[in-house]
Amino acid sequence: MYSTLLAVIVIFVAIVASAVRILNEYERGVVFRLGRLKKEPKGPGIRLIIPLVDKMLKVSLRLITMDVPPQDVITRDNVSVKVNAVIFFRVLDTNKAIVEVENYLYATSQLAQTTLRSVLGQTELDELLSDREKINLKLQQILDLHTDPWGIKVTAVEVKHVDLPQEMQRAIAKQAEAERERRAKVIAAEGEFQAAQRLTDAAQIIENHPMALQMRFLQTLAEVATENNSTIIFPIPIDLFKHFFTDKK
């Protein structure tokens, strides 16, 4: 008698325990009653279900970060690269995420891999390396469009790393070095042009104002006198003394 009563109590406690579900604030419970989906998912807190009749599946509403494994991609200009990415998404409709797709996490991961290969296969290497923002936006739009029937919102896609072959890395390094040399030569030529322009302006000023040359000559004499102690002989422009040789009639 005692053992029978104990067994009944144990069964009752087990049934009550199976009827109680605790949902966190970021979780929702999708309930199936005898295989039929109940329209309204359960909210956070303590929730009761009917044992052996109801089945509850928990779905997280938090933002999910998923790594996309490195994918072998051949770009439009026939360069073989390895590219990996990361996607950020969340579940907006819990019922669709459970009913419309068998495993929404696995499905989203597979879709991200195939989309990454497809989009990057239509992109040239220079665009892949320099215009990541445009590529990320295109990936996000495509993934969001395909996951919308599953009740999933893809908020962002980021290409993380592009692994180039060694020969391509050397070619890009040579190209960058050549570009730097070209810029250095352009800057040097621009400097020479500006210097020549300044000299031309100075010559024009001296031509229009001959006394400017004499003032510059005297300034040079003063600088040399302060810096050197040796005796230096300079030719004196005759124009300095022309005022002393004017005809007096």
C-alpha cells in the first residue's frame, strides 16, 4: 500500500513538473497541441502546458552572431581566394522559424555560404578588397530576402578576411610599390614646377626693380660676413657707384 501511494505521488510530481515551463525574458515558447500549432507563442515567465498533449519549443529572440566558414571563391577576374564572413540576425516570427524551416540556424548558415560564393564570384578582386561596404550590403539584402519567409531578419553581414594566394600578394605588393613611386615622382615634379615658377616670379621682379638685386647682393654679403672669418673678394656691381659718376654740367 505504501509503495503504491509513493508511486502515485512520484507520477503526480512528474506530471506537474512536465507541465511547468520557465521562459526567460528573451525567449518565446511555440506550443503544439496534439500536433496543431497554437497561434500565440508563450511569453516569458512560468507557463503551464498540458502534459502528453502539448509540446513546447523554446526560441531565442536575441541577436545571433554566426560565423560563415571560409569559402573557396573564384572572382570574376579569375582569382582564387578564400573568404569568410559573419552574419547577424534575429528571429522576428517564432512560429515561422519553427514551422517553415526544419532548423533555421542550419538553414541560415547554409544559405549564407552559398550566397557568399555566388555574390563574390560576380565581383572583381579589386572591388572585393576596396569596396567591402557595398558587398556587405548586397549580401545582407539577399540573405534578408530569402530568410524573410522563415521569420528571420538579417541585420548585417560583414566579410571578415580575404586569403589571397602568395603570388597574388606579391603582385599586389609590387603594384602598391609602383603606385607609391609614381606619387613620389609626381610630387617631386610638382615641387620642381613650383620652384621654377617662383624663380620666374623673382626674375620678373628683379627685371622690373633693379634695386632689388642690389639689396639682395648686400644681404648676401652680410650673411657671409657673419658666418665666415676668411677674406672673400666679391665683385661690386658698378650700379652701386653710378650716382657718383653723374655728369655735372
